[in-house]
Amino acid sequence: MTFKRLYLAGRNPAIPVEDFPRQWRSHAKVAASFPSVGVRYLRVQHCTKLESTPSIPGSSNAHAGVALLTMTELLVSKPSEDRQEIRERLRPDEVRVFGDVVSKWSLYTEEVVLKDGPPDNICVMLFLKRRQGISREEFDRHCAGPHADLMLKQGQACPVLRRYVQDRGLVEPPAGYEFDCVSELWFDNIDDAARFMSDAGYRNGVQADLANFCEVDALVTMATRITYSWSPAAA
């Protein structure tokens, strides 16, 4: 079982959009300076939101990016349990870069790879919240079964989808970020992503199916590009 921590990164308004990836990388260096933080992760990826993606249906501008943190084990960070050095150095740097502490946006998940491929370049993420009136078990069954089948079928019909992952929530999410699953759709380039998601098979199959188990109005879709990647092997 592979565990991941994801957070929807905000951007401190004092940081220009074009400088955000650099400042995010500088924060990663601060975090890595704490031995207890560095040993928690097998891979760290910064997925920075692409600023102009009119061809991606429903693309959100509410956040600056998504962090994908593959964990050595499921460890839930709680601000109330922060050591003094974390409170004094790491949390203020989060506010400097993101405008707030990332624990307010963090999701803890199990990664389920449904189509394997390289996790690099372009990733479109869909943050899914279960529809009112259905149980978590019903949501999980539909997401892992019929919905995943539709996505994989579309991947065969429009073979530009390189990797498909579902990150299924394991821990109660923070208030305002009540997502039960995050879908990762990986592509070689943004044109391939647009082709895949604008195709009639996607619109009439995958996209239409969301209403069967998700709160469609709560859906967050983000087209992103990898701007930073770290792993112990590459360090």
C-alpha cells in the first residue's frame, strides 16, 4: 500500500505568479532541512497550475498548485503536535509562500495506480467529493469500479493518457476540503490533455458519470505542470 499526502497550495498574494515555483522550491529546501521531515517522503512533486487552460473543462483558478508527497508510512501532521523548531521556522515559511499553513489543505490518501506510466510533465487533477445521500462505501465502489472502467476505456479510445491514479482518502479531510478521492491524469503535453478531455467519449462517459456519485458543483479540476521533483535516489 502506498500512502500520499496532497495539499492544494495557495499563493501568498505578495508573491508574483511567475515567481511562485521558485519560492515553492525554496520552501521545499527549508522543509528538507528538518531530518524528521525529510525521512517521511519517498517522492515530492510540485504540480504548478497552468495559468491559461481554456481547453480543459471546468479548470479551477482557486489554487496555485498541488503538492504530491509519497510517504514512507501514513503519518498525519497535526499543528498541535509541532515541535518548537517546526513552529518557529517551517510554519512561518509556509505562510510566507502559501499565505497560510498547509495543514489546512492537506489530504492523506492511499495511492491506487490504475494505469502505470511516468509521473512527469502534465497532470490534470480532479478533486472529487461524494454526492449527498450516498455512503462512503458506495462512493468508493463506484469510483473504483464503473468510473475507473470508463476512464480506462477512454484511455484506449484516445491513447494519450499516460498514467491514471486514484488517491483515495484515508483520514477525515480538513474543513472546506472535504474531498474523498483525487484523480490524477498524466499526459506528455497540455495539447494531449485537452484532446483527451474534450473528446466526446470523455464528455459523454467519464464527465457525465461524475453526477452519479459526486457533488459536481464541488468538483475542483486543475491542469498542472511539474516544476519540482525530488526523491532520495535523485538527491
